[in-house]
Amino acid sequence: MPETKFKIFAGSSHPELAKEIATILKTPPGKTKLSTFSCGEKYVALEETVRGKEVFLVQTCRDQFVNEDFMELFLMCDAARLAFATKVHVIIPSFGYARQDKVHIPREPISAKLMANLLVASGADHIMTFELHADQTQAFFDVPVDNIKTHRLFAEYFKKKNLKNMVVVSPDAGGAKNAKKFADMMGASIAILHKTRPAHNVSAITHVVGDIAGKTCVIFDDMIDTAGSVVNAKTALLKAGAKKDVYLCATHAIFSGPAAKRLKEARFKEVVVTNSIPLSRSKQFSGLKQLSLAPLLASVIKSIITHKSASYLFY
């Protein structure tokens, strides 16, 4: 796999992930100049030639920096396009605004669609992301989208634990399909919680659907934002007779606001997330485990460069 055919560049949001991917692929990461003017405008420059090369841009959306991260990514895409890159592949592990994918009340925007349009307009030829909030979001893009699934990553980790009498729990009906895939890989049963949202970032569990009495529960979700839902989910499971050791796993550890404090106080047996979003030291706590996405992304990049299929990762 000649390194002259492609180059990996990192935005300011997750340089560690880009470096890990580049190390696996045995190629040095590209050099970029990233800064912010005193007026707040972003500045981007690719400091290596990309003419005739496929460019992979690694940029995720962090808690409280979603807008800045997107703006920097738009500029990186434009820079690569204007520098005659043959293809601009955007690796955005956590896609910001993904939950704003439809109109809930009159006069709302469909923000996820707008972000998709802006990415394509800025020069993106291909998008790679993980666990979109709704699979249908792929249709918002006018370029190919790889919505990579993390079921196998979590299954590989939990199989090593050899948990007895395990049940996979979806914290709401919308996540039941993903939870079922994970449960099938684990040879486990599934339970579903009925959740209502009276306001933004506020949830209430009203029913537990499934047999969880005396079982080891693993809550499986796509993201943890303020952690209110998953903490309420644990309380509901314990009240319904589940074993006291409750595990929690999710792809995106947003951990906004009081999330880290809530998770620490909830005393989950273990909280397992990916590194789709880097976590500051203040958001880390005992019992937190981060699984790296770099090997998965390196496999996809290798498949792209060598023109081989990687479809098993997306379904």
C-alpha cells in the first residue's frame, strides 16, 4: 500500500486518533497549520502537497466545540479540494447535530441535513462516521456515507468477560434494533425501556419490557450526553429485579454538563465507550473504559486504497 497515494490530516479536535490510525497504516500523519485569529475566525493550511493524492481528514465533534470543529473541517475540506486532492474523505467519528434530523415542532430547521450540505459544498467526496443517531441520515448527503457500526467492537470486549445470564437493554424503543444486533452477537436476550422526554435533556422511564429479574444487564446506547437517561435506566432495572452489577456501553461519550458526575455517582459496574470523542481528565472516572476506533478506521482506509470491500463493518 504505497503511502504516496494517500495522506491523513488531523483537525484540532482529535489529533491522537489520527496519529493512531497513521501508525497502524505505517504512514506519518500530514502536517497542518491550525489557528484562530483574534476576531475568532479559523485559519487552516495543509503544509504538505496533496496533489494527485486521496486525502483523509480526521475531525470529530466535541462537547461545547461542535460549531468550531465543523467550521475547521469545512475549511480543511476546501483547502484539500483547492490543492488538487483526487478525493477528500472526511472521517468524523461523532457527527454533530445528528439528533436534529427532523422537524419536531413548527419552524424548526433540519440541522443535520444542513451540516451534510455544508460538508459536501466545502469539498467532501466521502463521509465516514460511527453510529449515526438515525441510519436514514445517510440520505442527507449527496456523496457516499459509511455509517460504521460498533457492535463487533463491544461484543469482542464483553465476550472476554464471560458474563453469565446476560441481557442487553435498549434505553428506548428507537435503539432496540441496534441493541438486538449486539444481543445476537453475545447470544443474549434483550429488554427495552419505555422512555418519555418532557423537555430537552430530560427523560423518565415508565416501563421495563422484557425479563431482567436476576440477570446481568448491559445497557447499550449510541451516545451518552448528560447521562440522565442511562442513570434513570439503571434505577428502573434495579427496581425490576436486575442484578446490582449493571454495565453501560455507548459509542459516543459526549459527557456534557453533569454527565461525568452522574455516572460516577451511579456506580455502574463499568462504563464502556469508544474514543470517538476525546475525554478530558475532568470527564474521566474509575470504571470508565475507552475502546479505540483506530483499528476499524485503518481497515476502512486500507480497503479504500486497495479497492476492496469493507461492507461487513457497516451492517
